[in-house]
Amino acid sequence: MSKPTVIKFKPLTTKTWNDFEEFFGKNGACGGCWCMWWHLTRSEFNKNKGEGNKKKMKKIAASGNVPGLLFYINKEVIAWCSLAPRENFPTLEKSRILKRVDDKKVWSLNCFFIKKGFRRNGISLEMLNNVIEYVGKKKGKIIEGYPVEPKKENYPSVFAWTGYASSFRKAGFEEVIRRSPTRPIMRYYL
């Protein structure tokens, strides 16, 4: 598929819930996750896999706390990213590798889901540029991402759900710390 020229985004709210639900499909994107991985403890996540995670994400979307952005070409959702202030993702705090760098307020960008057929053609870079715009409008000062930097060239896209470090660099993110050879913490300063 050729690279799209126009991509628009909308926050996930009750107004866009049906688009999100259709995009994630009956399996909830990846094995019933419904993008709840960073919101719940591992035991809660596994217990709620599928319908339970879907209900929890719908509750977040209905609360007024936007949990992420949907990306569209025309009226078709082609991608999603999980994005919110870091304190909305308690599991990040428990991660040995992704624990806080400092006490600064950051927006965490921790998951990408791009529709098959749109992957590996620059969509993530366009998404990152839109994220920067969105967080700027929300008066955020720092966006923090947790991409992978694979050691192998042919890394399967399905395992790069936090994004690729190369895309983050192209969008102007800087590495601030690396506690694992393949997982830098990167920031964009607005």
C-alpha cells in the first residue's frame, strides 16, 4: 500500500468509542488486551482479558480521561496509540526498565496499533507528529515514549507495539536513559 498523504486524529471518547471497538475487532487488537496492559496489574489484566478489559477501557473513555488517539484516513481508522499523563498508567511505575526517570510531569506514549497494510510505511512518524501537536494543545511539556530498538533488522511488527526508536528519533525525541539494551526511554520536549 502506498503511503497515505492525509492522516487525522481524534481522541478516544464515548463519541469515538464505536470506531475504536470496530478497529480493535472482536479479539481486542492483540489477544483481548483492549490496550489495558499499562493500566492494570498483570493479574488484573489476565483476569479481565477480552470482555473485561474492553469494559474497563470503555469506562476510562467515558470518564473524560482520554486514554489515547485514533488515527484516520478519510473515515477509516487505520491506527491507535495509547497516550495520557504517566500517572494514568500505574504498571509503568512497577517496571524495572521503564520506571520514572525523574519527578517531572510527562505524557506517556506507550502503545501503537497500526492496521495491517499500513505498517512500515511512515504511519508511526505521522502519528508521533500528531501526538506532539495534541500534547502541545493540552499544555504538556514532555512526551515520554518506550520504544524498542531491535538487535535484528527483521523484527516482527507485532512485537513493536511500543513503537520503534528510529521513528521516535525522526520525530525529534531524545534518549534520556536506557536500562535495557533494546528499550530506551525517549522524550520530546515541547
